[in-house]
Amino acid sequence: MAIALTRRNVGMLLAPLLALLVWLFTPPLAYEARMVATIMSFCLVFWMTEVIPLSMTAFLGVLLAVMLGIADINTAFQNLGHPIILLFIGSFLLARSMTRHGLDKHIALFILSRPFFQQSLFRLFLGFSGISFVLSMWVSNSVTVAMLLPLVLGVTKLVCHQEHGKSTAVYFLLGVAYSASIGGISTIVGSPPNLIGVNYLAQEGIRIDFLQWMYLALPISLSMYGFMLLYMRYFLGKGVYNRQVVQAYVAEHHQKENNLSKGELVTMGVFMVAVILWLAPGFLNLMGLEEAYTFMSTYFAESTVAVLAALLLFLIPPGHENKGQGTLTAEDLVKIDWDTILLFGGGMALGQLVVSSGLADVIGRSITTMIDPEQQVLLVVALVFLVLMLTEVSSNTAIAITFVPIIIGVLHGLELPLLYPVLGVVVACSMAFMLPVATPPNAIVYGSKEVPISQMARTGLLLNIIGTLLISAWILLYMAL
């Protein structure tokens, strides 16, 4: 019986074949480094072809390392209890509360009811993309797009029904997805690769707080968002717009949801407390209040704040009629993105093996022999472009886990500072715009069945090139300063 040539079947055939080739062609390596290289090549194919869920591939890699004697079972899975896992869980539960109580729709409808955004098709798009950009700074970019998708589809079906309507709807959806990816790089909690980069830098003795990350990443995201708006304006200029339809739609929904519910108020209050506590250590550090900064960093770290916010949502009831339960309930625990959370835990364990086995140093030294340390411009552009294009064919989280330790090894070999190049590479992990598998926002809008993959690839190609140039320019500027 013939076996169908599916992506999954290709992965199952290619993964062991590539792993065998890596093992056969790396005899000079020490046993541990050679085995980790073999396991990582196997996992990379599984991640790219999604043979099994991404998180389970990470677990498979760690399990193989334990069974082959290069990792200790007592320490191999310690990253599942890493503080950053708690930060993931807390921020996902915050986003879940927004979705459950409709705060996301209320924010969207409030902004879209402003006359400014009703003036033209592009301004309407500016409203949607702006919401996506800002929300994704504070909650997962995938959750942001999932929250906004039904509203975007509803509005575009109303206003995009004439000639060019289909393509206009496509650019609306792509714009919301791209805005979430771009906005997600602005804060530590915005996208999983950010957390991965911060953790690897911390292992190298470089600690980045919430405000410092924003200070470095926000200019990159704002400049990329500005270009994306100009780019989308060109496409949306061909569409036909009916302002009355939008006004009627907003009016109808505002009649149903005129006032904030108790659940929305509690969610908004807890969210604001979390944001203030996340930003507070950075402001105290800027003001030179070292004792206060140390106190806040120690007792109110990002992970602690995220868990505290989640617990408050479980404790505070959403009104007198719901005294027996909190704003979130036990049912909400199963509805957050556990695949990403487990991928992070298992993936960080794999990333640690790349470092501890000496593989990162070996790869780093071999690359440094081909690179002139004086050619910093070429190095930064090459690293950013390489990671950005690799992200097109695999999970951005998986690519960050795999390649950040290797790039740290390269920078050590060249005796270059780590912070800015690692920042550029981590940001590049979220800047892939051509394919659905590249980032969760791309996958979500592709899953709506409204966006042809060919149109996503054509639209995203120029954004990939501009993203590479913008990220590289900012990183080189930071390195020069």
C-alpha cells in the first residue's frame, strides 16, 4: 500500500536520516557534543514538519539525551519549574480573562467607535492594527490575534463586499497578524522568543529588566510598524469603503455592550496592577533608587507579578451574582496555550544541553574562523537574516531555543559584546511574515481560510527584507553608541 507523501511522513523519514548523517560527519566532536548535535538535528526536522506537537518534540529530545547518558534525569526537566514558565502561565491567564469577559471586544469597539477611525478604509485598518500592536505588547501575540479575529472578520465582511473586497479583507487580516508580531517584540512578555533571549542572557550574567527591554526593543517595533502601515496603505488604497455600514455595525454592538461588566472591570484593574509592577523596577533603577530597585526586583520579579495577577483573578468575584467563583475558574486553566508553555520548558532543557555539552562553543569557533571580527555590519545582517528566514519554516520559539545559544558561542569566539546581537536575533524570530508556520499570528489568520498562502508569501517577502535591514540598523546603532 502506498504511503501518502504528507508533511508529517516526510518529517518521519527525514529526521532519522538527517540525524544519522550528522552523527557520521561529526567524528571529531566529543561524544556529548556529537550526540547533542544529532538529537538537535532530529528535533529540528520534527519541529519544521510538525510530526508531533512542538512541545512533545522538545520532550522527546530531552528524553533521548537522558536515555543516551548525556543528561541526568534529576536535572534534565528542571526548566519546567523555571520562573519564566510561571510568567507564561500568569500572562496567558490574564489574556484568558480578557477573552472570557469580552474586554478585548470592548476595547476594539471603543476605539472603532471614534470618528477618526471611521473616516476611511485605511483609518479603519489603523484602528484594528493599532489595537493588535498595543495588546500584543502585554499579552501573547497569538492570543491577541485569536481575540481580534472574529471582530476583524465581521467588519471586513461588511465593508469589503464590492470589487477588490476579497483582497482588502486579506490585507486587513494580514495587517492585524503582522501588527501583533511587531508589537510582541516590544516587551519581555509580548512573545516567547523574548523570554528565551532574556533567560540565556541572564545565564551569561547580563540581566535585562522589563523597562530596559522596552527601551531597546520599542524603537525597533515602532519603526517596523510605521513601515508596515505605509506598505498596507498602498494595498488598501484600491478598496471601496462604506462609512455608514461601519457606523451601523459599531452602534449595534455598543447598544449590546454599553457598560463594562464587573468581570471586565476586575480584569482591567488586575491587568493595570501587573503592568505597573512590571515597569516599577526599571523606573526605580532609572531614578537611582538602588535599595528600592533591589527590593522590587527580588520580591516582585516579572514571574511573581504574573502569578500574583492570575491568583487575584481566581480570588476576586466578577460581581455580586457570582460570589461563589472568581473572575477566572478552574475551567479556564485548561484553555490556555499549554503547548507553548511545555515547549518552552522542554526547549530550554535542550538549549542548555547545547551549551553544557560544548556544542555551542564548537559551532561558534568554527564560524568565527570564517568571519572577520571587524566586519560587524556583515555579521549582524547575516545573523538576523539567517534566523528570520529559518523562522519561516519552523516555530519562532523553537528557532530561538535552538540558535540563541549557538549565536552566543559565535559572539564569545569573536570576543564581541553579547547583548545587542542577541537582542537582534531574538527580535528577528518574531519578524517572519511569509508563511503560516513562521509565527502563531500568521497561522491563526491563515486558519481563517480567508488568506491564500501565495498572497501571504508575496506580501511578507518585502516585510522580511525591510525587517532584516531595520533590525540590523538599530542593533548596529546600539553597538556604536
